Amino acid sequence: MTISFGSINTGLPKDIVKQLMDAERVPVQKMEAGKTKFEDKKKLVAELTKLVDDVKVTANALVDERGLKELKVDCNNELISVDLDKEIAQPGSYQFEVARMAQKSSAFSSGFPDRDETSVGVGFVQYTLPTGESLDLYIDKDNSTLDGLAKLINDRKIKGVRATVINDGFGTDDPWRLMISLKDTGDDYLAEFPYFYFVDGDRDFYLEHEREAHDALVKLDGFEIELPINKTKDLITGATINLKKASEGEEFTILISEDIPAMTDKMNDLIEKINAVLTFIIKQNTLDDKSDTSRTLGGDVTLQSLESRLRSIVFKDVKTELGEKKVGSLGITFQKNGTLLLDKKKFSSSLTADLRLAMEILTGARDEESGTMSPGFIDNIAKLVHGILRAPDGMLPNRKTGLQTNIDQINKRIDDKQRLLEQKESNLKDKFARLESTISKLKGQSAGLSALAAQASNPVTQLG
């Protein structure tokens, strides 16, 4: 009698342990799938947080009048340029004239055919600075060219003095010259030009041209004013005036006024940031029969609350000196699709017609009796998004924490299950190994019994 077995001693599939463990891991796979849904929601919360933070940054920059206010200046741009500090500058009109530019002391030497070969000779230079400091330079044979002379002057690092070798560009046989100039302009820096004494030079060296320093002369509303330099911030409050060119007798207007288009653009930027949040909410809440709300924020109470609060601010009354007003009076309204619209034309017209009232609606009004500020539209937006983003109890951080808690709990269950599965897999491998060994032994014994049975059935063998 023969006992038969499968391809291995047990007759079971070779990957029986793997098949059993794959079946055991199905719950883990389901937990992993559930975790990805929470992770998808967390990513959406992070995206929404970024959009709300953009609103916060923009609103904080505009939350007071100085942040929203913009000024522009019109003037003769060929003669001057004007930089405004909007923190302190005020609208106004000024008559201005640049009669003379400030200039510095400078001197031009006689010409030489080259800069680094022809000798000026050996000797010395005496120079007295406006401070009274005396400069004495001794010129030896090694430094007797224009380049050498300039290098010695510059190497002494006498404050405010600079020497430069230049080509005058006139195309003569002796185009190279030494120019000595002071850094500073104005009457206080009137220099006494150097005295040069050289002997044995290839060419005579002397100062061919000299220019003395003097102050700039301007007229502001008809009054003459001298300036030591061609730049001043002391004439018009909040304005830095840079003189470019003099034109004596040419009077022009410096007009500082509110930059309504720039202020409108700033407000439009805030509205666009708010609309990005509203568009996100609308997109999440747009559901159909194919929508998987387990992976999105569709219908989420967080989105509903955020949208409701934003809408309430738009419709909220704001205190002004002329009574309670709504931001809608400036041209900010909701569209049919749920987003905000800034009517730029109406907004600009409102600022032009009554800038103070518009500012009070947007950035709040001061109570003259108490000295306190009542919040405006932008204040209310800034306060709302600050609360929504505030950690750890803000609406969005709290939602993010809740989703992360769910993810952490699933990870813990997965880790616990994985440890049990690893232990179970090890036990199964041990059991099947022992079973394999037992079956192998039984198979060996069966073969022995079969051999004995065959011998017993042979009579010749039995008579032996």
C-alpha cells in the first residue's frame, strides 16, 4: 500500500503563509485608505489656511489710514525729482525754481600726450583743505607721471579729495589731464587749489582750469533759499527734493495729491485675496452625484462658518462722523456667484468726493470725546482672519489638529495591527515548518512499511 502527497510534503501551496497573511492584512489596507481621506482633507485645510493668511497679511498692511493712503507728486521732472514719505507728507501745491546747482571745488591740469610715460618732473604738491588741514606730497622719479601723481594723492586718503586721470576727448595731441576734486559741494567746502612745484619734467604741469564750490540756489514760493547740496528734505514736509538741473527764471509747480488709482489698486488687491477664500469655499461646496465628500471639505461646518462671517462683515454697519455706513456705499458688493466685486469707478469717485468719509468706512473713525477708534471694514476683516488663524484655538488650527488626531489614531491602530500580524506570520511559519517535518517523517515511515510488505509477499524469500 502506497501513501501519496502533494508537490511538497504537506500537499499545501508553497505560498500558503503569504496567502493567509494577505487576507489578514485587508483590515490594515482599509485603515490606510481611511487615513488618506483624512490626509486629503488636511491638505485642503492647509491650502485654505494659506489663502486666509494672504488676506491677513494684506489687511494688516491696510488696517490704518497710513497703510491705505498713497500720494503722488507732479513736477518738472527734467529739473527735479521728488520722493515722498507718505507717513508725514501732506497734499499741497508749491511754486519752485532751481536758479543754481550746488557744485564742488575742482581743478583741471594742463594736457599731456599720455598718462603713464611723460614725466611731470620731481618736486612737491601743497594743498590746503577747507578744514585747514595741509596736504604735502613729495613726488619722486618713480611717480612722476599723471598716473603716479594721482595714485599718490589718492593713497594719502585725505578725506574728501579725489584725483583722476582722464582723457578730455577733444582729440588733441595732449588729451590726458589730471582732475582734482572735492567730494562735497557748497560754500563750506570752498577749496584752496594745490600749489605744484616740479623740476626736470618732460612737460610743464599747471592747473589750466579751476572751478570753485558754491551752494545751490532755489526759490520756494518766491523766497530764495541756499542749499549746500543738490538734495534736501527740509523744504517741504515729507518730501525729499533732488535737484537735477538749473534753469534760472523757470518757475514750476510741485503738486502733491492723493493717488486715488493706487489706493483703488490696494483695495482691489484685498478684495481679490478675500475672493480667493470665497472661491475655495464655493468649489468645495459644489457637490454632485460623483462628489466624494469623504476626501473634500464639502459641507464642512468650518467652511460654512468662515463664509458666514465674511458675509456678515460686508453687510455690517460701520460708524463714521456722518452716522453708520456700509462698505457697499463705496462700491464693494457681492456678486451672484458668491464672490465680492469692487466697482473701481464708484470706489475712486467715492474717494475723490469725500476721502475722509471713505477712510472712516475702511479704516475706522476716531471718537473725539473718548479718543478711541471705532473699527472700519478692513479692521473687521483683519480681526476676523486673526481669530480664525490664531493658534491653537483658531478655527483652522483647531480643524487641522482634529484631522491630525484622526490620522495619528489610525497610525497607532495600524502599528498595533502590524505588530500582531508580524507575530502571527512568525507563528504560522513555525507551525507549517513543524507540519512539514512531521509529514516528512511519516512519508519516510510509509516507504519503509511498503518495502517490508513487498518482501513478505515473496515465498522464496520467506523459505530462505
